[in-house]
Amino acid sequence: MGRQQLDSLDEKILRMIAENARIPFLEVARACNVSGAAIHQRIQKLNYLGILKGSEFIIDPEKIGYETCAYIGLYLKDPAQFDTVTEELKKIPEVVECHFTTGQYDMFIKIYAKNNHHLLSIIHDKLQPLGLSRSETIISFHEAIKRQMPIADLANDDDE
């Protein structure tokens, strides 16, 4: 599905809920000068269009014992195995993201491990058997920026 047309009310709603997903619809309605029912309908529309992809609580991995965050570039022995490898990666709970990319890697994943020893065992015991020719690991020391996409005048954006 391509880009959807949004009006200024959609934008204002998106800005408010991106800042605080738990904001009450009535508070959004008051700020937007519309009824609570109108906000509810707009949120349903944004969900239906796939612009909003649910809401969630964010767990801090460090607080539950996962102190190592790593990004791993995967080189597949047989690049035709993307789908099979992806299905196997879904079975590894420490893998939290998987991307097909351009550039040197066939796939790029993000994982959380309890420590470096746990990271090594994930790579050796869970990733290597998937048919990798090799992998490259980058350990993240600290996440400096994490944010939602900016909602900046999308209703009038003609930069396509």
C-alpha cells in the first residue's frame, strides 16, 4: 500500500499519540477541538490504513538482564534461502529485528544478549547452523537516539 493522504487533523492526532501513546482520546479531542467519537474514528482509520501499527509497552532490555545489544551482518551461503533463514530467525527470541539490505550483507539483524558470553553462544549455536558463510558483529555501547518518525506537515507535503 502506497503513501496515504493525511489532513491536518490526522497530523495533529499522530503528533500527540506519537509523543504519548497512552494519552486519553478525550484529551486529544479537546486539543483538536473535535468530539471524542471523531478521534476514535480517525484512530480506527489510521489503524486500518496501516499508518498506525498498534501500541505497545517498551521493555528496557538492560533492566531485565540483557546488557549486550548487537547488530549482526549475515552472509548467507545460499542467498536463495532468505525465506527459510527468516523463518528460523523468528524462532530465536533474542533476535528483535531483521532487515534485508543493500550493500555487503545479505541480511542485517539486531539482537539482545545477557552478556558477551551469551552473545557468542547465540552466534555459534543458533545463527551459524542457519547456513551462514560468515557474519560480522557490531556491539552497541549505548543507544543515543531513538524516536518516532517526525510528523511534519504531511498533509501538504508534495515531495514525491
